[in-house]
Amino acid sequence: MKKVLIVIDMQNDFVTGALGTAEAQEIVSAIREEMDLFHSKGYPVIFTQDTHQEDYLETQEGIRLPVRHCIQGTKGWKVVEELDEETLHVCKPSFGFTGWKDIFSNLFQGEPFGKDGDEIELAGVCTDICVVSNALILKATFPDARIKIRRSLCAATTPKKQEAALSVMESCQIDVID
């Protein structure tokens, strides 16, 4: 059995910066504990980083969400200090990352991933945008792997959207656990 923790977009701009929320701030220490647990068992931890360029406000996302955030190289783009570590960081220019198959192949040195018994746990922000997007991409990429979301390790843009996103993931056979 292979097991991986993916920490989605726990960057300064989503925690205390331009798009930060109290809910995101509240989950930082719990995510750190989960990361430490994974490390203690020898399981890898991967970070994703929402990554935009200076022209962000001219992009389709920037037009729909006109708040400059996660501009590559800025303090807001960096993973929050309490969580950041020398491990695999995946920069993604949008909501979801489509290269998971290659990432997992490299991570497990060519050994197949996604068999029954393999597990991916997701934590981070925003549950209703990037967490749900990546969860669905991962489920489509690895349909036999167990994908789970720990409710207490995620935060959405609003509590109502948190519940909606978790409900959608449950409908897609992603385990939402407490």
C-alpha cells in the first residue's frame, strides 16, 4: 500500500494575505500534525502552490476573481512558514493540476500507483475551488485509489461552500472523514 498527503495551496495569500480567512488560519497547526504523522510513517507529503504571473488580472481567472494573489516569487505565493519544508512542491497555474500521474511515477520511482489499497489524503484550501478540483482530477486519474478529505484539515471561501464542496466530493466516491 502506498499513501500520500497532498497539501493544497497553503500559501500566505490564502491564509493571512489577500484571500486569507480565519478558517484557513485555524487549520494550519492541524495540517502540521498530519504532516508529522505522515513523515513518522515514512509517507511522502506533496505541496501544491497556486502560481500566477504579473499579468494575472488579464487572465480569465483574474477577470472573474480580480484579486492579485499568489504571484510567483512573492511572499504571498510562498507556503506558510509553519508548514513549508524541503519536499516536493507542485506549481499549478490554475485550480487543478493535471500531471499527477507523472508526479506519482517519479515519486514512487516507476512503481505503479493507484491500485486498490493505495491512498491519497488531501488537506488545504480552498475546499470549494482547488481542493475539489484536484480531488476530482485525482479520482479520474487513479479510480481505484482511495481518496480522502479530512473535514478538519480543509477550509473553503465560506462555511456554506465548504459543505457544498464536501458533498460533491462524497457524490464522486471521495471519502470525507472527520
